[in-house]
Amino acid sequence: MSDPACPMCEMAEVLSRGDLHECLTCGHEWKSDAVPEEAEGDRVVKDAYGNVLANGDVVAMIKDLKLKGSSQTLKIGTKSNAIRLVDGDHEISCKMDGIAIGLKACFVKKVGA
């Protein structure tokens, strides 16, 4: 039996552990018989002001945060590229100032409509 393709990036480089699959390219994890995340509807991620976040939203920092393992600091007001909601301790995966990072939703606000 061949490994399935990743539902997010459609790459075939997949690591299987029991009924859990993980894409080696983008890091997306899913169960073999899982319903897509958007269809589950039970997980809601909100920013610091209570606005519901979705994949593709743009967020901005509400306070300065020092990046662990680096001397860089993300300044207040720094905007992200389109975000991706992920499971785990940090709910948001995005790029800010050209750096791919994971953020907690309590440190950002939704930008735009």
C-alpha cells in the first residue's frame, strides 16, 4: 500500500505512524480516515480581541516579542503573510519579516475586514 498524498500541499512525501500521517514537506498532520479540518467545525481560534481567525487571514502583532534562539524581536504592528491555523501549542503558522514562525493567537490581532 502506498502512502497517500498530503491534502494541503499534495506532495507524496508522507510519514505514516499507525493511523496518523505527516507530510514531510509542509508538516501537515491528518488521520487516515479524517474529515478535512474545515468540515469538522469544532475548533475556533480567536485573536487577542475575540475576532475569529481563519486560514488566509492577515494578522499583526499587538506587542513586541523576542524570538527564542535569536537576537531578533518582532515589533508591535508587524504584519504577517497569509496565516495557516495548526494544531498544537502555537495555533498560527505564518511568515513575518521573512521568517517562518509559529505564534499563539493571544499575541496577534486580525487585520482588515
